[in-house]
Amino acid sequence: MRKAIKRHRQFEKNFRKRIATDAKLLGQFDDRLRLFMDGVRGVPLNDHALTGQLAGYRAFSVSGDVRVIYIETEADIIFLDIGTHSQVYGG
């Protein structure tokens, strides 16, 4: 059974501010989301577990520098944040 993808309100806010206003990024996000939903985890998504303060979370690439941070529960996948490497990892 496919897990539902939910979007945290922080993800929604940052998506509108950082992605939705850029047609190229929006198209890349749509393409990557489709791959993600189809179960692709390797190239070009480069899905990986995070470490340090974000241990327990995962990330995948939308473009060269844009990442989606998410957490996977038994029932859902929750998108937590989206933005450039420095925006989502804080530095």
C-alpha cells in the first residue's frame, strides 16, 4: 500500500515562498515528486538519511541545490521543509 504524502505547514509556507514563484523549480519539483511517489530513491533524487540534529529525517534532491526534508512514519510521509542546502540545513 502506498503511503500518503502530507505537507507540514512549514513546508507549505517555504514552498510558496521559495519554489512556487519559479516556474523552472516548480517543474523540477513536480518531476521529482512523481519519481518519489513511484518509489525511485536513487539518481536523480539521491534520497538519503540525515545525521546530526536531523537524525531520523530523510532528504531528496529537487535540483542541484534544492532539497526536500521529510520524515516517514508507518502510515505517512510528511514533507517538512524545502529550499536550498543552506536554507534547510541552516548553514
